[in-house]
Amino acid sequence: MSYVVSDVAQYFALLASVIWLNQKVEGWPNFAIRYLAFPFLASLPLTGLWVNAHECGHGAFSKNQSPNNAIGLVLHSIWLTPYFSWRSSHARHHQYANNMSNDLNYVPLTRGQYQKVGLASATATSESDHIGEDSPAFLLCRIVLQQLLGWPWYLFTHITAGPQSSPRPSRGWWDNSHFLPSSSLFRPSEAWDIVISDVGILAMSFCLYRLGNAFGSSNMVWAYVLPWLWVNHWIVMITYLHHTSPSLPKYTEKSWTYLRGALATVDRNPGVMLKYMLHHIIDLHVIHHLFPRIPHYYARDATEAIKPLLGELYHVDDQGFWSSLWSAFSQCQWVEPDPNKTIKFKITTKPRQ
């Protein structure tokens, strides 16, 4: 609980500082402080709160499930995330991690699918056929689209999930929503949990409406909306880079096992500030997939204990966190089978066939 209190205190300390500076600083420095610096800095403890809610969903926050659910519901509702809905789908992601058929997060397209949707000609033989595919502008647009819209897009449509990841047949893209009690994502027994999640979202929306009336929409933009966009960015970037790397395999349903899937994730080095502020969710993720009920403050010791046992099966990448995002987009565009009946990322820097 001390981590939640710390995250909340850091946010309000930043908010109080900006309110004080708003009275002292004018012109473009005032704009830069409120609309640029504050949203980024505030997003770090606020994403820390989201990470604490993530631990609630795994039962790692408290030994008692009631506090886990109560705190998780409040913290996730603050950021318009449906807690019980996410908890259900995220649990299945852990259950089927890196299974091309059943995983729920960042299941890549096959080579044929990539070509069919028109993102690029995956079977082109001429180098000129790949100019658009590899151009920095094209990759940058895709990155911005994912980082800006990826999280709400996933919540509304279940995008990037495997074809057999839902418990029930889907009636259409609208039937894959985390906000719909009858969604294909959930079993009938979970319907009331989804309703409770939606009530949490509606309650937060009402609070935002009242705050907007009280303090003005322009203040709500820099105090909530822009930090919310940054939080969404961190959620997407973190989870995408957990499971996307040229060194990580993806498995067919026949070759997949729980342990293989859990180990097909990577610990990354985001720098000291992000390690601390985001409660080590980036740099200590392998152990989380093996033992998701371990709290983040024990993850370092657990990782050091298990690394000698894993040997080469432990994946770590010390490349810069931001440059890793570019590398993942440029080198991990589609997948194809390998001779051992697994599926691995196609590395676009290799000679094309």
C-alpha cells in the first residue's frame, strides 16, 4: 500500500508545483510547463498506480482477494480501464502467452496475412518494392498510431489477439469489447463483473465531468487528458516490448507449452528513472510470467535466484528502451514457420527471399 501512497503523493506534489508556477511564470514557458513537462512527469507515478492495479489483478498486491479487487477497481477506473474485464483477459494472456492461436496480446501477422492486408509486399523480390515498407516516415506513422490509439483500440476491439483467444465465437468486431457484458471475451458467469467494471468507468467519467465544470476544460486537458494519453503510451510500449523482439519465438498451438510461452519474453533496461517509477515492470518481466503472484518488490531477488537455472532461456536486452521500440517495428513485422515447427519473428534486416 505504501507504493500506492507514494505514487499519489508524487502526482499531487507535481500538480501543486505546477499550480504555483502557473502564478509565477507567463508566456510560452507557462505553456511548456503545463502542457509538455507536467503531463510527461505526472504520467510516471500515474503509470505506477496502474502497475499497482495490475498487481491487484494478479492477486500480488494483497494476500486477501477483497482488497485486491477493491483497490484494483478504483485505480484502474481512474484511468478508464475496466478492471474485472481486463483482469479476465489478462489472465488468459498469461495462460497462453506467445501461443499464436490463443494468446490475447501482440500476436503478429503471418507472412501471408501481412501481404494480404496490404501493409507491404512480404514476398517482393525487388528492393524498390520495399521502399515504403522500410521508410522511416512509414514506420514512424505506425509507431505513433499504435502508441496513441493502441490501448483504447485493444479495449474496444481486442485487436492483436489470436484467432482462438475468445471463450465464445465472435459476432463481429463490436462483440470483442472489454466493456460489453455479453462480449465474446467473457464467459456468461463473468457478466456482472463486467457490469461492475463499467460502473467504475461511468463513475470516473462523472467525476471528470464535475471537475471540468469546476476547474475548466483547459485545466482538465493538461491535468488529466494529456497525462492519460502518456499513461496509455506507457502501457502499450511496455507490453509490446515485453513480447516483441527478433530473439523471441512465437509458437504454434502444437509446439506451444506453458513454460515455453512464459519464457518467450524479455527483460529490458529502461533507465534508472523508469525502473523506479514504474515499479520494475519493464526490467523484471520474465519472472512475472513465471510467477505472476510475486510482488514487484520481490521480483529482483526472484530474478537473480532463477537466472542461473534458466541459463540461455533467460532473455535480456540492454538496448535503449526507446530505440528498442524502433527496432521492434522495423525488424518484427511478420512471422513465418521455422523447420522445428515453431514460429519466429522474420527479421527484415536479413536478405529477402
